[in-house]
Amino acid sequence: MTTTHLAEGQAGRVTRQKADAIRYSVQTCSLGLALVATSDKGVCSLWFGDDPYQLRDELRARFRNAALIEANDDRDNLMGAALALIEAPASPISFPIDARGTPFQRRVWEALRAVPPGKTASYADIARAIGAPTATRAVAGACAANPVAIAIPCHRILRSDGALSGYRGGVERKRALLAREGVSVPD
């Protein structure tokens, strides 16, 4: 079955466009709740939270035009691989990533993926790595917009003084992920 939605085309004509189908599941993991969503291209969302309804609402807001399909089984290999990464964040990524963002965000996310497990970088380090040394705040914004936690390892980014900074899933989850990679961060 093909899901479509209507969109206004040129000169006000209505055209049919294929809508994305996003499969998702909210699972309990060692860090609380995790939402994993997949498209036909790969894992498009991996987020943490404490409220399953809030996680679903955020997914609906991010993919307004998509058909959201709740996956009631754990046979989806992509979802299983994404959930396994939570327990072992230093593991190699074994699934395709469908991270949708602006060209700047995608440059930041690629630079984040170059930070090896067990290592950290600062927002300024990432800004320099993408050739935009004065864009530290914009880098922080791109980290905050990261749709695929752990696979795009924004948890490895610390402030310039080495302290923990914000994390979409909460600072304690960030600390736990770093600890799983052998990184000790001061309180």
C-alpha cells in the first residue's frame, strides 16, 4: 500500500506526493526510554526521554507529513541495532543513518562522527574541524538538533573547560554514555 498526501504544486495545482513512512518504537532501556524510528533509508531518530507520549509528539512534530507506524515487534533489525548501541556506544555503527538536517547541521554531524569512542571534543574543536572557527554556538545548535543520538555521538562533546554541557536526553544520560566509553567527567 502506498501512502500519499496532497501538496499544492505550481500555479495552485494539487499534486500527489508519496509520504514518508516512519516506523517507530518506544522501548525501555538502561537509560530510561528510547524512541527509535526508521525510514526506508535507515535510522532517522534515536532519542531518550522519560515520557513515551512526549517522545511520540516530538516525532510527529519532526515528521509532520509522514505516516507514523508504531512497530509492535522487536524483529526490526535497524531498531534492534540502534537499541544495542545504547548499551555499547563505542561499538561500530552497523546500520544506515537517515539524518535529515540543513547542510550546516550535516557538516557538524559528520565531524561528530569523526570523534572516536572514548575521546571527547569541544564545540570549538568541531567548529574548527568544519572550517567555521567562529561558529561555536551554531555547532551547539546543530548538536541539539541531532536526530540520531549515539550514532551521531554528540554525547562526546564537552565545553571547552572539559565540563558537561547540555544534552537532549539529559546530562546524566550523557555522563552514563561517556562512562560506557571509559571517559570520566568531573561532577
